[in-house]
Amino acid sequence: MKVAGFFRKIIEYVFRKEFSAETARYIIIGVLTTLINVGLFRLLLSIINIDTNIDVTVSNVTSISVSVLFAYIANKLFVFRHRSNSRYELIVEFAKFVGSRLFTMAIEIGSLLVFFNILGYDAWFVKLAVQVVVIAINYIISKMIVFRSTRSR
């Protein structure tokens, strides 16, 4: 029950207290990022003859990598409108962004493993429910850690 309460608090924080033009921009970029990820994945699969699991994995890794790069640039410039003061700061910021996305990817994979494979819930239901949580966590991490204004430090 503590985990459910934690997720409820995250969702309340993002959608009740922090809903603003920035949040709306974040949602738009999130939808575009998802479309890039899924669209590129399907395009790559249609170009590559799916003969092995390697083809699917290469397509998946490529589409995820491109979508994370898009998300970083779009979040930096459009959502949070954050400027880096040096090349080093830019590299650290990018590393934090990628690290946070790897963290939430692990949450997503773990959730599917537990709720679908172990507990037997419907895979699409779990995927959609977890997406809400992952989007909220990504927003909070991006706002409070990755793109935090240097003026507030």
C-alpha cells in the first residue's frame, strides 16, 4: 500500500499543484516522443526483414535512442527552456537525462514483469497504467534534477 500512496502523491503533485503551460508542453513533447519511438520502430521493422530477435532488438534500441535524444532536445529547449553555461554543464545535464530515462525504463520493465508475468494482469492495461507513472516521474526528475535552474541552486 505504501507504493500506491507514493505514486498517488507523485500524480497529485504533477497534475494538481504543478499543472501549468510547462506541464502542457511536457505532455505534448511526451506524445511526440512516443510517436517517434513507436513510428520509427515500426518503420525499421518494415525495412529490415524480421528474421531474428536481433532485428527486433536493433530496431527497438535504435527507436528508443532516437526518441530519448529527441526528448532531451525538446525538453531542454521547448519545455523547460533551460540554458547550459558550459560544455561540461551540457554533458552533465545530458547524462542526468539519459540516466533518469534508464531509471524509469527499469521501473517500466520491472512493473510489466511483476504485474503481467507474475500476477497475470493484462499487459496493455499494465503498460498504459505504468506510462502514467513513468511520465509523472520523468517530469519531476527533469524539472527538479536535470533542468533545474541555476538561479534556484
